Amino acid sequence: MAGRRSVWSDPRLAVAARDFVAATDEVWRLQRYDDRECRFFRTCVAGRPEPVSGSWQGIYIIAPSGEVLARRNSLSADRVLELIALGLERWRALPEEKRQAADPERYLPRFRWEDSRPQGGLILETLQRELEGEEGSFTVRRGPFNRDHVWYAKDEARAWLPAQPHEGQRFGVPDRLARRLARFHLIDNVRGQEGPFAPEDIRSVEIEGVIDHLDDEKIRVRFSGKTDLRSDGVWRMGDNEWKYFPNRPRGMRTEMVGVARWNVAEGAFDSFQIVAIGEAWGSSGLNGRRAAEESPQAVAHLITLAPEKESGWLPPAFIDAYDATWLRRPEQPAPSVPGESPAIDRIPTGGAEERAKGTPSETSREPQGPSETLLTAPSPCYPPTLVTCL
């Protein structure tokens, strides 16, 4: 998030990045899963495919062969520009034989969460911001924000309406749908990553609807609701990768209003908006709230239909913890990694000769903050790949 604001929003970076191929991915998965693309990434960065703990956040420039040309973790646009110039210089100095793409058998993934994107379902985008001022006259605080996606399958999307709707009808949104929204998406991730809430953390979750217009083409529904979730900091969601996440006493209370429109012919929502305003308190250790006794922070969540573009395909942050039977899941869970990974400044980060010597390059730096990785599959005709873990 900090990288989006301080680095990639810089117009100079937008121009410099045109010489590269870029895509986005999550570094936690790349470090820990056994899929081919994850093993390939670890081999490129550290020269070995075994899973590692810690965080390999940073900005990488990688040749199609997998050779790391340069890397750095920085929130300074000037330093990233220096890195890009260095990577491009090293790319141009590479002989032709070192510009060839790696064998696709080494990196093409066998599993991606995107494969479970529900066709014909309800794909929502969430935007979280901090508020300031007094209740009743809040304004959006400039600065931190975050985004995520919410997934509902086709039958779940239809369940946001009653089976036989009629004008003026009041109804409750099914618990399984309302709780998914509250547990995994009405969380305090404005400044950094926070973990999901467990079912036991729910004090109350209620979302009600009323059909305020209905004809042969459209059904319009208005929503209102309240949520109250509180965790005592004890992990209660079983054996999944989020159990390793810092967890401390925290909570989120919201009140929401919204309106949506169902297209009868298409059998889908063509408009959906919910605004949830409330207060967050406590800390997960990585969400920018330093202590549980910190005073509550007013926050706002805007929930709308996800855009019909590539960014709209990103899976929800907590997709692996979703209570959904329709999800395609990996054959093996993410491995647990004992011990600590080597510090990022002790992992060779330059070209092949630097990695062979085991010496760090001038572009290394300790990682900071939540992670996000830009990575693309190499191709013989591609320029070097711009890889960013923010």
C-alpha cells in the first residue's frame, strides 16, 4: 500500500516501467507453496527451491531466463528509478544466450486461486479508508487506503434477494453471506494487513433488505445492517496459513446502508453499493495499530461491483479461509516453514556471478511492511520482468 502511494504513483515510474513486463502476485504464496511457479521464484532469488519463512518483499528485475538482474526494497521513487536504470543496463549487457526464456515446465502454475473465480457470480470490490472529524460530519482522511475483492457464487448472488420477491418485502440476508462479508472484509486493513475474524468472534451480524421497486426488467433492493466482531487475540480457525499471522485483541463495529439493482434478464446484479461506517480498535501486529489500548479509529468501507478488467480478477485476500464448497483448492496446503529465512541482504541479489559468489549486491535491503509481488511468466520475446514485493 505504501509502495502504491510513494513509488508507483510517481509519473516517472510509469514511463520507466514501459521497458518491462509487469504483473502482480502475493509473495507469501511464492515463498511457501510447492507449485512450480513458486519453486521457480525461490530458485531465481535464492538459488534453491525450498520454502522459506520471513518476507522477500522488494523490487526485482528478472530476465526471462530467471536471472535476477537487480533488486531492492524501497519506498523512495528516486531509489526505484535508480534500480530500474541498473536493471535495464544489466539487461542490455546480457549476451543473447542469456536472454532466452526458461523452460515453461519450470514455471507454469498448476494451481491459482483465480481459477475459482465464480462465473456468473457476484464479484465485489471493497475500498477501505480512515475517517476524521465527529460522528455525523465525518470526512475521509487523506493518505492510507486499501482494496480487496469479495466473491459469491451464482446461487449465493441470487440469495441476496428473497426467493419470490414482491415490492415492499422485507427480508434478512442469509447468515452465511452476511458473515462472510463481516469476517473477511469488514476488517481494519487500511494501513496494513490484518487477519480474518473467527466464527467465535462474532457478537452480531445482521443485514436486512427491502424491495423498494420491482418490474419485469429490474428489482431494486435497499440494504441496512450492523456488525460487531471482537477477537481476544486467541487463534480459533484451525490449521491454515493465517495461524502464523500476528493476532492480538481487536475489533470492528459497523453500521451500513446500501442499494443494489438486479437485472432479471441477465440473472445478475448490474449495480451494487454498500457503505459501512464504524470504528476499529486493537492491533494484529501488522495493521499499523501499535497497541490494543489505542483509541478506536473511525473507518469506512465502500463495497461496489468489481470492474470488468484484469484487476477485477484478483482473489480475496482470505480466499483460502472462505467457507465455500465451490472453491477449487490446492492439493497440498502451504508448508509450514521452521526457523527463519536468511535476511534479505544475505541472499545474493545481482547477476549469476554474484549469486555464485554468494555476495550481496548493492541493491539489497531489509524488507518492510505487507507484501505484494509483481511477476510474469517469461517468454523469448519479452523484455526483462519488473518484479515488486511491496
